[in-house]
Amino acid sequence: MDFIAILSGRIILEFLGASARFLYFNLSTLLNDNDFRTFSSFWSPSVSNKKKDENSEMNHMIGVLFFGALIMLLIIFNA
């Protein structure tokens, strides 16, 4: 049961991180004249292992930061 919880938590954090990166990059694209990037460029299972590992680490890190910020906001506004 713990193994399933760890795997699902990691997947949720990576998805949250990829979503945050996708929104940040594409919202900044609206302000600048950069190219739009698809969600699969931030979280894609069909790229090389090196690129997948780099994306996974970045998504996990940003997911943890985003989740921590959400928890802090919940604590602040529910107090």
C-alpha cells in the first residue's frame, strides 16, 4: 500500500509541476512573442531517457514548490 501511495504521489507531483511550468511558459508567451509549447514538451513519456529524467526532476521540484505554496496559502487564509 505504501508503494502505491509513493508512486501515485510522485506522479501527481510531476503532473502538478508540468502543469505549472506549462501555464507559466505559455502565459509568458502571451506577453512576449515566443512560440507556444504543447503540454507534452513538459511531460512526455516518448522522448530520450536523458530528456525524460531532466523533465521529471524539474517537474518534481516545481510540483513540490507549488504544492507547498498551496498548503501555505490554505493555512494563511483559513486561520
